[in-house]
Amino acid sequence: MPIVPLTGWIRCRKGNVFMNWLLKFMYGRHGPDQFSFWLFILFLVLDLIGSFQAGAAKAIFALLAIAALVYSLFRIFSRQNEKRWAENQKFLAATQPLSRWVQQQKGRWSSRKIYHYFRCPKCGATLRVPRGRGKICIKCPVCQHEFIKKA
């Protein structure tokens, strides 16, 4: 049987009834996004924590985990794309400082053998200087303050 390309990365054979049904079912629906992904991660974390609890705490964690899963699935299968998009934008705006900090730390970690990072004692700006230069005079480009550090 020839392979028929469908939407995006999904490919299925002619006659694959389930895949065709799923494609028709998801047409016009919001689908997964970053917020629903993190809700699913929250479900997994709460379920894992609840598995180590006993009594009422286990029931509370199970209830919270199921609520996160239900809301994630509601968002995925919703046909109100504008509302789900707005919710996702609010989530991304709220988590942007954290994600920016994580990306910055990843960049600093990958270049830790090449550069040394200092803070300006006057204005607090982060300065990057090459390693292995000995004692050097560092001039802050923001406030023009000069200080000596060992790189």
C-alpha cells in the first residue's frame, strides 16, 4: 500500500481507520501546547509524590494530580482556540524570567572553561572576561568603573 502524507509529520497508510478518525476528531481543536505539557508534568510529579504518602495526604495528592490531568486534556481537546492561546501566552509570560535564567545558566555552564564571569562592584552588571589572563584591569561598559581581578 502506498503511504499517503497527511497533516504535518503524521503519515499513515490508506485504510488506517483509527488514524483517520483521530485526524478528523482533532481537526479544529487546540491540541497540545506548552501550558498543557507542563500541566501533564505537574500531574506526573503529584502522582509520584502521592505514591509515597499514606492516608489523607495520598488522597489529596491523587485528587490534585487528577485535576491537573483533566485540565490538561480539557485544554488539548478544546475548540476555543483563542481562549486557550491567551492562557498559554499568560503562562509563557509568567515563566519567561525562569526560562531566560535557565538559558543563561546553560550558556554560562557551556563556556565555563573559556570565560570567567564577574559582577561589577559599582552597578552589579555581569561581565565576561577570558580565562587565563592573570591579573587584569576590568572596565565595566555600563558605568565605566575599573577594578582588578584575577581571571
